[in-house]
Amino acid sequence: MGGFGRFVLKRSANMLIVLFATLVLTIALLGPTMDRILTNAARVAIVEQVSQSKIKFQNSQERQHYIDERTQFQIKNLGLDEPWYSPKRFTNTVLKVMTLDLGRSNFFTSDSGSSDVRDIILERVPKTVLLFTTSTLIITIIGLYLGAFVANKSGSVLDRLNSAFAVFSGSFPTWWVGILMIFAFAFTYHIFPSSATPLTAPSEPGYIPDLLYHMLLPLITIVLVGFGSWAYFVRYFVVGILGEDYIAAKRAAGVQERKILYSHALKNAAPPIVTVVALSLAGSFGGAITVEAVFGWPGMGSLYYSAIGFLDIPIIIGLTYVSTVIFVLTIFVVDIIYAYFDPRVKVE
């Protein structure tokens, strides 16, 4: 097997190890709480069944004894008679989650009415990907051109303004800026809705346009907060490349400054920029919790926020695993791209 093949196998093994370790840590943190919630849920279900049934009891002691017996039977049936860290239960839980057998939610359902955690999460993933992928692409495009432009005017007033805006915009959390945006553009000027949750049902024809309209305010907020820092980052790399000897040679040869800037300097700064774009996109799903919760965007982040409030353990474990998978896959793809195009990486 060649060097590239060994590199892919090594990165694949690392990816699986990270996924497994994250899952084990999540289960270890939530295990005792998960057992307590499942046990209480089993007892509540039995009590409801007894209340709705026509079974006659001679006294309250007999009724309680019946509920206790049925609860213990259900606990054993669910495997809760063993601690969460027992090898059998722990292995079954890890294998189920890694194969996306995430169980059922206790409080949430999908738009189709399913309580299956996999259905609920898969319904939310496209919305989070839509919002944060779109915002990351817009931030990247603005940052690339603005950063390269001010890099060519290093030390100018425009360069200083860009640096000041990067520091200013990066000093405030996105959720706080989001609250201000909602107050200004939803309650004061009534340009956008205060909640990003569309009012149209997913089954109706106008759902997609309504969803995109409700996405505008959180999208503008994320771009507004992010593009300044991104432009400063691009400017930092491009300034370093503009000082290289080959750039001076091209200028001496009469190559247009615009071509030098965008065709040569920016191209040579692409590797670290691509890496940061990928990491920013993958990392944005973690920050989606507060942003989506503030705007009410119906994605993974708002589901995560609600699941934590209700202590819906299957949803929390499922979302943690899916978010980790997205992040690790992104890093894996970036590593493979580098290994394919850079011979120095293949032999590492």
C-alpha cells in the first residue's frame, strides 16, 4: 500500500477513535441521569396505564404493589436492572448510537409526528447546514476580497479601519448582537420577523420561500459579526506573501497589481485559508446552540437547547454524536485534500 493509502487508513482510524472517545465521555457524563429519567418514565407510564385500565383493587396497598411489580418488570425489560457502566449495557448503548440507532425522544417529535431521535435530528440537520454554510460562504467571499484589498494598502486608513472593525465585531458574542438585531429590525422597524421559525407548514408549497425569508435576519447577523475578523485574517496572510521575492519579480516584470494580488498572492495563501474555512464551518455547528436559540431557528442548535432544558437524554446524546461526526468528517476531508495535493504530507 502506498504512502497516501497508509495516510488515509491512519486518519480513518484516528477519526473512529475520536468518535468513540466522545461517545464514551458523553455516556459517562449522562449515564446516571439517563437511568434515573428512564426509570421515572417507566413508572409514570405504568401509573397512567393503571389509571386508564379497568382493573379493580381492594385497597391502595394492592394498587401500589401492582405498580411496583409492573415497574420492576419494565425496568428489567429495558435493561435498567444493570448499571449504565455494566459491559453489556455500555457496549449495547455505544454500538446503537454509532449505528444511529438513537432510540426515542421523551418530549419531541418530528414534523411527521415521529418520536424517533434519528428522524428528529435528520429533520433539523439540513436547516442548520443551510444557515451556517450560507453564512460561512458569504463571510469567506467578503473576507477574501476585502482582506486582499486592504493587504495591498497596508498601513492605510482603510487598513486601520478594517483592523478596528475586526476587533470591534469580534468583541461581542453573536447571540448578543442577535438580540440587538431582533430589537431593531423586528420590533422597532418591523422589517423582519422576531422569530426565525417559519409559519408555513413544511408540507405546504410556500414553505421554502418562507423558510428563506425567516433565515435572513440570523444570516445577516452572523455575517455582520464574522466578516471583519475573517478579512483581517486573510489580510495577515496576504501581507506576508506580498513581501516575498517572487512578488517583487512579478512587479518588476510589469504584471498588473490586481493580477498579482488576486491570482498569485491570494492563491499562495489558499492552503491555510481553506483550512480555517473548513474548521470555521465545522465549528459553527457548536456555536449554533446560542444563535439558533436566540432567533428560534428550527435547526440542531435550538433542538439541543430545548433538549438540555427538558433533559431529553436520547436527543442530547444523538446531537452530540452527530455534531462530532460532522466536525471529524470535515477535518478528515481537509487532511485528505492536503495529502493528495501536497507531496510532503503523503510521506508523514
